[in-house]
Amino acid sequence: MDWSKAKTLLILTFLILNVYLAVQLMDRMVDPRVVTTNADGKTVLKERKIDEKKLQSVSKEIGYLTAEVDASSLAPKAGSSIEDAIISVKNQIEWSVRLTKSYPLEAKAMRDSATSFVRSSVAYGTDYTFWKYDSKHNEMTFVQTYKEQPLYSTPQQSREDDAMIGPSLLVLQLNEQKEIVSYKQRHLNKVVRQAQDVTLLSASESIIQLSEQGLFRASKRMTSQQLGYFCLVTEGTTSVQILPPTWQIELNGEELYFVNAIDGGVQTIERLDTVSEK
């Protein structure tokens, strides 16, 4: 084998992949973005009682991520209390696990006891962190992390049988007694941070962007803000994912928005419910 030619071919393959991913990312950068915190911007923060000095800063090393959908086994951990669970797999990437015996959660510490269950019994359980609780559908959603930063993706938008959860999510299904009876899981692997030359929106600029779109009025209060990533499924493939840095902003403890830190685009999901953090 001509190793010189093979090396050249490998380099060209990675170059083509990087160009492809860059094009996919740029295709989404169509909305105007806020680039400075001017006098009007400072007024927006003041009216909403937000101290700019206390906001999270953006690391210079942060860039967008690429990842692949994990098609390997997501069966419960061997030796765990749910090892005998009933398993079904959809499209080789979404695992549905039904427990043969429900797992009770502590009423005053649902988040902690659910986290304990995930870490001890679920495949790659330590990769996930608690995200949100849906009391209407009795669901607790966990999101995958990378270097302690959440990898958000769109939750299940439809309750139809063929609907799938986001590629970085783990959704626990509870019964009326707040016991875990089943869960759905997807997982990302080969997560890689890519170089990023674009200046990202700061925490204050993401707030201003939300305000300018009429979504963050002065009558509302910001209950949390966190920088993470958001999965964008690339066109033409089900395996490669692009995850731009994204600000998650929660208002009044129930409205959740995602502001793309590159282009300023805003996405939202259904209203949130709260869960005990004790």
C-alpha cells in the first residue's frame, strides 16, 4: 500500500467533512444578531433587574461541537436492579426500557432519587444530568453533558408511537405514585470540540436578543441562564450532529428559551414544571 497516498486521502476526507459541517452550520446563521451592549441594552438589563457583572462569562475556548448518534447497546447496566427489564429498540438508536418492577422516588427529593437511579442503572448514566419535569405527562427529562455543559436537543414534540426523543435525551416515565415504570434513551458519542473564530453572544447580549424579539418583557424575571449546546440534525444524514453554543434562558420558572450564541436565533419549547431539588 502507498502510505503517502493513503495519508493524503485521509487528510482530504477530513477536510471535506469539516467544510460540509461548516456549510451546515452557516446555513442556520440567517437571523440578525446583537453584537454590543449599548445604552439601550443596559436599559433592558436594568428594567429586568439583571446585574451584568453577575452573569456567566463566555470562555474563549468554547466552539461548536460535532457528534455522532450512538447506535451501540444502551441496555441497562449489568448487575443493576433493572437488569431484567423488557427492552425494545427503534431504528437502532432509541432504546425503550420497561421495568418489571417500578422504582419508587422520594416525594421530597424526586430529583436526587431519580439521578441516583440513572447513575446506578442506566447505560452511560453518569453522562446525564437532570433537566426538567413535566407533571402533565409524568416525565422527568435528563440531558447528556460534555465537560459538564449540557447538550440540549428538542424534546419529544408528538405523543405518536413513531415520535422519537432528542438525540441527547433520557426521559423517565412515572406513574401516578411517582414511581419510574419505564424510560427512553438516546446517546451521542464521538463528541469533538471544533475551532470557532466567530465572536459569541455574551450572556447580556442573549438577554437583549430575547427582549428585542418581544419574548422577555420587563414584567418577567429571569430565573436561570446557562451556556450549553443545542443539537442541530444535519441534512442528509442521521448520524452526524452539529451543536452550536447556546444560551438557555428560563423566565418565571416556566418559560424556556434557547438563544444561539453564534447567530442569535431563538428556539423555545413547552412550558416547564418544577420539581423538588431537596
